[in-house]
Amino acid sequence: MLMVRLIFERFVAKPCAIALNIQANGPQIAQPNAILEKVFTAITKHPDEKRLEGLSKQLDWDVRSIQRWFRQRRNQEKPSTLKRFCESMWKFSFGLYIFTYGVRFLKKTPWLWNTRHCWYNYPYQPLTPDLHYYYILELSFYWSLMFSQFTDIKRKDFGVMFLHHLVSIFLITFSYVNNMARVGTLVLCLHDSADALLEAAKMANYAKFQKICDLLFVMFAMVFITTRLGIFPLWVLNTTLFESWEIVGPYPSWWVFNLLLLVIQGLNCFWSYLIVKIACKAISKGKSGKWNPLHVSKDDRSDIESSSDEEDSEPPGNNPHAATTTNGTSGTNGYLLTGPCSMDD
């Protein structure tokens, strides 16, 4: 799966990004400074006020210039918009394909229309080739995410995502081994329903199609909250907790399976809270005239260092102070403006 992704990003996603005028331009590069670089790499990337004052005296820079240097240096480690777009396009394409496949497969099965069929004749239920393919494809994708998250864009909820991938892999494997694949397909398809919309919104944001981005994000939020806080507990958890108890009764793996599903539901609640938080911020800024209520480009799951105070640009019409040189190092005094923030999953 990782090899498929590399080929897709190189020969499909990258040409699409270039066609949309998305360049591989990175953030502004911090000017070389041996002293500050040593502090950054060996001591801290976020110096406190006391350390900033000490560096200011040592370099004969003002504190604002040193703060800006550290901001620029942290931003250097951010991926380019091109890389973000390619990652999102891969996830969008796979998410759209696997959700479409899941719907086409499930609409022919009796357990989609009556979840009690998930438990009739359990555990002696045949494993069809279509079901096997569906499971193997989902499992390989989550394994690829487990490894690629260490090289992909790092986000604030890295720990939560790591837990999600871990639980998902164990849940898919556990349900397959215990032949709970019927209800497992319902869980997988339901959770795939919103993913493509989020990645599409991010792609639109990177391509600067803001109105399309806003619309897609609203659609994503509606689908996400409806499926994961409504349909999932009322439909899937109902059958795994109550219908299965009635038809086959509790057994050791039943407890493990339902515990994992409840962990997934806890993560669903956490992400729904973040989505609602984003929406409330957008609405409040829209009412104050600062932001369109549908402008959702800033995400609480954005990359580390993606808050507005990390973007560095000079105010239009204002010239920065002259550069000074001390002990062989140079720096530029100036003032910062906050810049745009990219939405990231």
C-alpha cells in the first residue's frame, strides 16, 4: 500500500497540483546564525522570556527579532503546500474508492437491511471473496497509515491518531479472526463515509478555492456528526451490544470487541467536539465581521506550529529596521503580522 501511495503521489497527485498552480514553495528560511541554531537544536525550540533576553544581550538583537528567527526556523520544518496536497489527494482517492466499494458490496447483503443477520448462524458464516478483499484492503490502508504517520505532516492530535490507528488495526484483525466480519463491514463503511469530504475540503483549501472548501467542510461536519454520533451508536452499537446478546449471548471475544468499539466511539466524540469548536469559532468571527462564517481554513487539528502567530510576514508599506551584525552573525529587526493558516486533518 505504501508503494501504491508513492506511485500515486508522484505520477497522479503531483501533476494535478502543478496544474492547479500549487507550488512546492516552503516557508521563509531563517537566516543562518550559529548561536541561535545551537539553542534551537540542542536546548529548546520555544525559548522562554528569560532565555530570549539573554540571547538579545549576547547577539545585540531585540527580542522581537529573536522571536521571529525562532518562528521562521520552526516553520522551516513544515511541509510545502504541494506535499500537503499530494497527501490529501491520496487519502481522498482511497477514501472515495473504498467507501464506494463498501456501499456496492453491502447493498447486496442482508445484514445491511437487517442487522440481526450479523449474528444468525454465528460463528459459522461463510467468508466471501468480496468480503475478504474489503477487509484486506482496509487493513493494509490502516497499516500504511500507522507507518506513514511518522513521516507525514505532524499534527496536534498525533497521539490520538496513533491510538485510533492502533485500535482500528486491532479491531479489524480481531473481528476477522473471530468471524465478526459482517458487523465489521458496517463499522468500516460507516466510518469511511466522511473521510473523502474532509480530504476534498483540504485539497480545495490548498488550491485556494475557499468557497468550495467551506461548502465541503460543512458537508463533512454534517456527515461526520450524523454518522458517528447518531447512526453508529443507534445502529451498530445497538446490534453489537443488544442484538448479539439476544441471539448468540455474551462470550469472551464479545466483551473485547465491544470494548474496542466503545473506544472508537470515544474518539468519535472527541473529534466531533473539535468540529463543533471550529464551527463556533467561524460563526463568532463571522458575526464580528472578521471572518466569513463558512471560512473554515483554520483547523484545531492543524499541523504543529500552524497557529497564526507562527506565520511570518512583514507589514505592507512598513520597512524593517536595518540589519545588524555582531560577532559574525546577522539579524533583521522587524514586526510580524499573522498570516493565513491551512486546514489539516
